[in-house]
Amino acid sequence: MKGNLGDRQRIEHIREALVHIESFTNGLNYQAYIDNFQLRLALVKLLEIVGEAAAAISSELQEEF
């Protein structure tokens, strides 16, 4: 996500990651989450995407919202 991505693209990356998180965890209970190492890794990666994209959003847009 480095480079010259604009805020719109970063927000789209956040939205896509959140859609995946929701679909991966829909109907999942805590024990099923704990028992699935691959799922936990995937969720961590998706949360990293959200965090990195959010951190790179312009200060102007952050101040606006």
C-alpha cells in the first residue's frame, strides 16, 4: 500500500479488508476462532491492512472527518 495511493484508494482497501473480516467471522464462535490458526493469521493480516491504510490517510481528510 505504499506509493502514491490516494485517500479514496486507501479507504477502499480498508472497506475491502473489513468486508473480508466480516465474512470470515460471520457465525464464528470464540472456540472456533481459537482453534483455527490460519484464520487468526488471515485476520491479523487484514487488520494490518486496515491499520496501514488508516495511518496513511492524509491529515486533511483526518481533520475533515
